[in-house]
Amino acid sequence: MIRERHLFGPGPSNPYPEATRALAEPLLGHLDPEFLRIMDETCEMLRTVWGTSNARTLPLSATGSAGMEAAFVNTVHPGDVVVVAVNGLFGQRMTDVAARCGAEVVAVEHDWGQPVDVDRVLTAHPAPAIVAAVHAETSTGVRSDIAALGAGLRSQGSDALLLVDAVTSIAGIELRADDWGVDIGYAGTQKCLGVAPGLAPFTIDDRAFERRVEKPRSWYLDLGMLGGYVGEAGVKGGQRTYHHTAPTAMVNSLHGGLTRILEEGLDAVWARHQAAGDALQAGLQEMGLELFAAEGSRLPELTTVKVPDGVDSAAVRAELLQRHGIEIGAGAGAYASSVWRIGLMGRNARPDAVLLVLAALEDVLR
Ligand code: PLP
């Protein structure tokens, strides 16, 4: 038996009970009418959490990184200029994925811990095909202003597609894909959606879909073929075609998590994340700890803390896990041993979780 942990790292988070319970329900076949109903409802609920009416909104059967690959492999034509805002590990990963798809990548580098500088990104190239950015940089705990990026592209009269990573933002902080002009977005289930890792909620608008690569170099992630798999609700009258065996248990679990989130209300869920993050960040500072992410751009769902001088970062994390059953994350990249990442995502965005992690940290650091 695995002892239950408090998953207060950068993800996965502890799932919502509704998501966990759904995993124990009888397994359905992937073409069972009951499953097709669950898939349809899941896609509809995903539209709500994305803030989109895109018909092509679906859970891809793989983790967030596959969402990233699907985004680029379906939209980058060889030689396309892709401007990528890089302010952490996942922006960096985007440059790698885009280059592998044949893009001419223009990376707009930022200091880690800073939000994306919208003006620098908008002026990085006169006519990019795609502009890409991470909404919530999990490596640094920073939120970037996607609304401003989308508005900037529109006011420039640019016809670049806006491609956004919402892995750590979806169902945690405000996300309005349509209002902000997001053309392509991908996410993951294991963070604020409060579901186990394994699916990548994905959305693409008509404009981006029409400009897609006809035969992308990935068969599995070919959005042209995947449309039939989810019945392309509202696009082709719901005709289903077999593409791959849907992970029915995971989709049912996502359905459970989304139902829970929408019953609580998206605004209330965002407010709950904000309150938990504010309380955690205030408590850490009261303990004399310093936060890493730039003030004004701190994510509530993921807090980055500087490891105090002379403290063994890995030993503290190990003791938190052994003595208190609490997982927190190490820093990413160059900050692996100088930063901790504390996530209060999904079900964990609660006052009692704040108190628990603060008390445990105080105990271990004493
Ligand atoms: N993008 C961001 C912002 C992430 O935080 C992550 C994972 O932590 C990913 C992409 C990759 O997702 P996955 O690890 O589920 O493949």
C-alpha cells in the first residue's frame, strides 16, 4: 500500500475526490454510447475552463508535453518563423519542439523569475507565423500577460497565430482563450484541474486549423485525424471514427474533476487558488523566507522560494516527505538547489493545506 502524500510540489497535485472516485467506476469500451456521452460532456466542460467556443477542444491521450508537440507539429510549416517567449524551462522546451518541427525559431530570452515582456516579443520579428508563450511558468512561478500579448498582436494587424501553454494555469487562474485571441492552447490534467497526469486538454480555433500542416510528421497527434475521434462536435455532425483506443478511465476521471470544478464555479475556484497562494506567500515571508518570482507576477498556485544560505535544499525536501508526508519541488534548471517550488493546486488550494505546509517547513528548518 502506498501511504498518501500531500502533493504540494509543481504537480501532480492530489486529485479532487470526484476524479479519484471516477477511476474506480466500471471500465467502458471506447465506442460505448455511455463513454461517448462522457467524452462529449468532457469536451464541453473543457470549453468552459479554456474560455473558448472552439469546436476542436479535446483531451489528447498523453501528457502536457504531447500537447506542446501537437500544437507545433500541426501548425509549423518548414521554415516558418516562430517567435517564442522564453522565461523558464517550458519556454525553452517550446523552442526545442518548434525547431524539431522545422521552424526558424526566434527565442526572446528573459531572466528567469520575470514575466514575459510583451513589447519585446511583439517586436522580435516583423512577420512571424506563430507567437508562442507560457501563461504560467511552472519552473519559476511566474504569470505572464497573455491578454496583452493577444491584444498587441491584434493592434499590430499581425496575422500570427498565438500559441499558449496553459498547463499550470488552466482551472487555477483566469484564462479566457477566445477573449485573449489564443488560437492554439494545450494544458495538462495533473495541476489545477486536480486529475492524475495522463491527458492534455487541447484547443484550436478554425483559423489555426485551416492553416494546419496537411500531413504532419506525427500520426498519433494529427489533429486532422483526431477530429473524428471526438466526433468533432459541432463540426461534422458528430461522426465517430476509430483513431486510437481512448483512455476511457482517464477521460471519466477528467469528467469527474471538471464536474466538481464547474459545480463550485470557475470564479470561485480561481478565488480559492488566489486566497491560498496569498496566504502561503505571506506566511513564508513572515518566516523570513524570500520569494523568487518577481513581485506582481507571482502565481498563486505555484510559489517559488529562495533556499536560505547554508540550508541543504534536498535534505529539507527529503525530511518533509519522510516526517510529514509532504512533497515540495526542487527548483528547475540552474536553480535546482537554490529554489523550492510549492504548489497549492486544485483540491490543495485550501487554507488547511497552507497551514500544514507552513508548519512543516518551520519544523524542518528549526
Ligand atoms: N508546460 C508546463 C508549463 C508544465 O508545467 C509542464 C509540466 O510540468 C509541461 C509543459 C509538460 O507537461 P507534462 O510533464 O505533463 O508532459
